[in-house]
Amino acid sequence: MTGGPDLRVRLGSLELLHPVINASGTYDVLAVAGERGLGAVPFSCYVPKTVTPEPRPGNPPPRITETPSGIINAIGLENPGIEAFIADLPRLAGLPVPVIISVGGARPEDYLAVVRRVEERLAGAGVRELPPVAGYELNVSCPNVSAGGLSIGADPGALRELVSAARPLTARLLIAKLTPNVTDIVAPALAAAEAGADAISLINTLKALVLDPVSLRPFLGNRTGGLCGPAIRPIALRMVAEVAASVDLPLIGMGGVTSGQEALEMIACGATAVAVGAATLADPRAPGRIVRELREELAVRSLAGLDDIRGKALRDS
Amino acid sequence: MSAAPDRPDGCGPVGAAVVPCVVAESLVYNDWSLVWIEAPALARVARPGQFVMVAVPGTAFSLRRPLSLHRVRGDRVALLIERRGEGTRRLARLAAGAEVELSGPLGNGFDIESTRSALLVAGGIGVAPLQFLADELRARRIPSWTFVGLRGERQLPLLEALDLPDQTVATEDGTYGIQGTVIAALDVSTAAAAAVETGAVVFGCGPLPMLVALRDWTSVRGLTGYGSLEAHMACGTGACHGCVVATARGYLRVCADGPVLPLEIIRGATAAVGGVP
């Protein structure tokens, strides 16, 4: 790293070289890095696509389309299941950054099963052939089948129970990723914090609908989808600010960040790290550019690090 | 660790890396634009059936558009762009001298190693990758027949942009060539019968219902066939699983598992694979 401002941040026990990480499901380091090797990863931490205990085929197509300043998608958590995920982990061994495993499920037991299985593998033989696993991000936006489809993230009581049950299973970082599809974002954030989460990431996508212009029927195979991209950034900023004002945990802010300036705004609203998703889909160079621009923003403001900026939007002066 | 370099060696790495290029020439044929782009690194390695992700100019935020490589000549690649929405409208307006960002070539492309004769079947803009394939087959002196299905008169100018071997045209409104769909044309054409006689490999590109019909047409005649699929895409590299199609092998990603798939595994749009409630 060349001089200039220090971008290092601390996410609980985890120190990151800079605040920019990937939003789960938007970046596949093996697909993108390819033969160029894993060393070129632009993020300070890698969050693979959400994994569930069993393989999931995902939703019927079409699954994705563009909307004004945004993307709407309904992938349906397609993934090969935890056993295939673990079998594939050694391919990430050369990754120069820590891995945070995104965990999903159709019921609370699913999340616990994934965490248990990963911990078991990490306690087993040949752990040096695996990448450094720093923790888990509980993707609690998935519909909870055992609660009639309401997502755990929209039910503070269920979220509290889930985080409490997951907490004793691991000493690693435990992150709750909140859904914005709630009336009050502070309630689930407080529930996660009280149950022992180390950090909170927000926001996941906003539930939305797009029609086929000719048939006037829902365009996506799943009918509704999740909206992300710059269209939701002001909502994400508001929710990050609200949670930052009420909860004393490091936050991973995300929602439509496409530039260093916008990452800085997320940090000013109280985020410690910033996840980038839609921007990477639109331009594979975006993450590297955002880190560079963030460093430039600090230099222009004659700031040595991010501490003076964090939460600035919440303060009176 | 430092951020990933944008272009480690100039116009170098192909694949997911983004390469800024310059438009050399742009020709308009009614609803289509044929855009020639200076892209030496891409032109060197591109194979018929592969595609590029193209940045939409003049937008603050936009997904790149997946476009088939239509032709390759020297240091230049051609894209054949059909104006459908705002993104393709902007791309179709690219004029000589304009800068445009491409990444690619992406996807698997057509495998022609074991092809002794070929039957190419295009539905509308589906002709885009088949021209590149036809050029390659011609260079290898592999006998080929081409069928192009168009909706009607307004699409006829597209034919001026093409240079296809043994070309038969069908229009749904009957203003040119055989009246009916391209599949109906295959049924009545002696050229198609000749291709079948040689055991031709079938290569199709067009809307999904056309590929499903072509799958059945091909299988009834005991031929091997491949279809190139289109889909709304986000990343273009296999990461997001947004562009999948239902197949006999489950959902496959058009960008990374395709865009060329064996016709026999292609399923209709209403087919679901397991699925989530």
C-alpha cells in the first residue's frame, strides 16, 4: 500500500485493510479472478454467495432486470448446499483476505446447521488448506417457512432467538444482515445486538415488483424481487443512520454505493465497513475504483483516517 | 494488498477485464446498427458464439448489455445491435470515433471441431452470432446452409448487413421469401432437406420458443444441434446466477455455462426446476 490516508477499519475482532467488502451474491472471486489468481481481489474481505444446508435450485427465470438507477432480482438463494460449499473451500485457500460466510435457510435450524458444519470442518484436519474464515453473516431476509414465510429479519423475536442460538456455536464474528422490509429497522438491530451479534449489516434488497411492458404481468419468474442499486441508496443511508444512533455495534452499510464519495457518506452515517454489490455487477472495476476514490476523498479533506468521518452525519456539529 | 488494476497490460487481458475501445464504423439498417469496434486483443481470441458485455454510454448507472460477437475482421469486432430499450438505443447510436467499453470474449461459443456440414437457423436478431459462425465455417470450407426468420417488411433491411451461405429467408407476413416461421420454412425447403441428407450439425439462435421448436425439428431428424440463448444478464461472468435458463440439467447460467447449449437439453420458458415457493 502506498502512503496517504489509512483506510484500515476494525469490525469487532477483525481488522480490515480498507472498508470496502462485497455484498453476498454479487461477486464470485473464482469466476472473476480466474487465472489471474486470487491476489487481485479488490475487497478487504470476501463474502461468498449465501449457503444453505441443502442444495437449492433457485427461482425460475427470468431472475434479474434493470430498473431506473437500479437492479431487481429474484435469484432464490441458488446454491450447491453446505457439503459442496465445504468441499469447494480449498479453492479459496490462496485468498489474501478473510472470508465471511453468508448463511441462509428456510427455518432457524438451517442457519445453525450451516454454522455447526463449518465450525466442525474448521476444527478438523487439513485446516491449512482452507481460507481464513473470519465469521458468519446471517442472511435473515429469507422467508422463514416455519413462521409462515415471514422473514426472520422482519421478526425481532425470531431474530433474537436465532442469534442467541448461533452465538454459542462460534467464537468467530457473527453478523446479522437485516432486511429493510420492516416498519422500524431499529427493532431487529437491537434484537440482534442484545442476542450477542458482533456486527450488523444493512440493508438487504427492498421487495419490489416490475412488469413485462407488453403482457402487463410480473416480469420475474418469482413475481416479486429485491431492488438494489443507487435507487435505494437514500433509504440505506437513513436506515444505517437510525441503527447507528441506537445500537453500539460496528455496521456494514450497503445499498447502491458506486463511488468513494458515496462510501464516505455511508461511513458518515455510522458504517464501519461498506459493502458494494450492484456497482460491481454493472462494472467489474467499480470496487477497486471505490477504494481509490475513498483514499482520495480523505486526502482532499486532509484526514488521516476514517475515525473523524464515522457518524459525522449523526452529530449536531 | 492494493486494489485490482484496471488494465494490468494495456489492451491486454480478456475475459472479465474491461477494455476501453473506439468505434471504427457504424452502419444503420432500420432497427439495427452494425457497429465495428477496434478491439485487437478481443479480435485475436474471440470464437463464434461468444459474447461481450458492453457499457451503455451516457448513463449514470446501468448494467452492461450482453451482445454476441457478430463478426471479426483483423483488429476489429462487429456487434449487431437491435434497438429494444433505452440501453440498446444508446448503443445503437454509437458513431465512429466514440469510445465504448467492452469486456470479453465471454461464454463458451460454438464447438465446430466435429462439424462436417452445418445448418444455421436464425430468428431475427439471433442472426448476430451465426454470421461469425458462418464466416468461420466458410474459412474452413465446411458446407453450410442458412435460414433466417424475420417478422416482416420492416426487418428486411437487416438482410443487407448479412453475408450468409446458401441463405433462405422466411417472413411471418410473407413480404419476402417463404411465408411463415423459420421452422415452417425448414419443413418445406429443399435446401433444408439437402442439409439433413448430409447429417448437418444444426446451430440455432433466436427466441426461446423458436429454439424449442428447432430442438424438436432436429431431434426428429436424428441430427445433433446447438442453440445460443439470450437472457437478461447482470454480471456476465457467472457470479450472480441472474441469467439462468431451465434445462434438462437444471438451471444453467447463460453467461458462464452457455450461451451455447445442446438443443436437446433446452426447455421452454414455463419449465421450472424445483423452485422456491
